[in-house]
Amino acid sequence: MKTSNNISLYQEGSTLNKSIIFIHGFPYDHFMWKSQIRFFKVNYNIVSYDIRGLGNSFASDGQLTLESFVDDLETIIDDLNLNKPIICGLSMGGYILLRAVERFEHKLGGIILCDTKSEADSNETKLRRAAGIKKINTEGVKKFVADFVPTCFTEESINNSDDYSEILTRSINSDPAGVKGCLLAMAGRTDTSEYLEKIKIPALIICGEKDKLSPPDSMKELAKKINGSEFILVPEAAHMSPVENPGFVNEAIENFLEKYFK
Ligand code: MLT
């Protein structure tokens, strides 16, 4: 299904139930939420989608911004007429979610932030994004993705996860213009740290114990700034905790949902 703004959208479960929207990380697509979708569709209306430029949501001219990603999310909420959905975002999905809370918290019911951060890119990270774009231009998107994706998983997850090779294959086949557009969007995003202490809706913070991109210590600090939020450390997981330890993550999310939304 396509939304009015041409985003590929996937809906599962009954639309009569409370809605959860899942926003994937970079450079993935909605498939990374497979285990969460299967588990939560029984009791919730599940909406996932491909961020513009990735999966089946086309990049068009590739001129993407984090703000345009947040516009896309708002259009999904409005098009589907969702009443205060709970939103779960991983990494880049979390950047989108944190900016969405800042822009329209009144439209959201609760937030689940997985392996993400509120700070904008440091100079070092911006230079890494630029080097990534150069690599895509000179060596191709397949090489860029094949080098990047393994850095997000533990060695054990790479060897044992049923979904790892599917996730890698899907991202390797991404549109280069979309991947470069996402790198530019992330490099140009604003810092959302100041709004953390103003967040009033329930928040759950989830982090893989071996996450090197958004490490546990920095996510604990993020959790401390959001009043009443809970922090969950996921064993046997790096940056892709919902994929690497889905049972543990699903239980943490379930407990959060039962506490605030049942
Ligand atoms: C992601 O998983 O979305 C990316 O690692 C985020 C980033 O590169 O900052």
C-alpha cells in the first residue's frame, strides 16, 4: 500500500486495536521489524513503512532531509487517522521519532527508542558520512552497505540470526540515491537533546549491550533526561537489538505496553 506521499506502508493486525508504528534504521527497510510485527500484531494495529529512499519508498531526486522524514511520518499518522499511536524507532528511526516528538508530541501516545541518540552528528561523523557518499560514488552502494551492515551486529548475530542474510541482501540492493540522501539527511539533522526533559508521554529506551554506534552509557544518559522513562539493556545484542535478541526486546516492549496502554 502507498500513502498519499508515496511511502510504502505495511499494516498488520486489526485496525480496531491500539496502533504501533515501527520506524527502521539505516540502511534497512521495514523487514528488520519482522519479529516484532509477528509478535505484536495479535493485540495491536501494526504499521511499518520504508523510509523514503530505502526499501520500496523511492528517493525521487535524493534531496532528503530529516525534516522531510518527519513530514512523511506525520502524513502516515494523518492519512491512517491514527489516534495517538505508540512509535518505536531504531537509530535513524529514533532520530526521526525524537524530532517528531519535538514537533507534534500531542499526536503521539508513547515512544520506544532503540539504539539511537538525540545529539546531532559530530564533525567526525559528518566527515564519515561524506566519506560514505564518496565510497558509494567510487565503489558502489553494494560495497558501502556490505562494509557498513556487519558493524551493526555482534559476530554471534551475524552467524546465528535467521534474518541477517535477508536483511543484508535487502539493504545491499538499495537505491544509491536513496542511501546517499539518507546520509545527507542524518548529517544535516538538528540536535533534539533540549526537548528530552520536556517529553511527557511514556518512554522506553532500549540498547544492545554491545552497541558501538549508540553505546549503553550514552543511552542511559538519554533515558535519565526523559522523566519517568525506563532503560532496558539487551544482552547478546549490538546496534540491532530488536533483530539480534527479539525475544528479550519483545518482552520489554510488552511490559511497557501493558504498564501504560492496557
Ligand atoms: C542506523 O542504524 O540507523 C544508523 O547506524 C544511524 C547512523 O548512522 O547514525
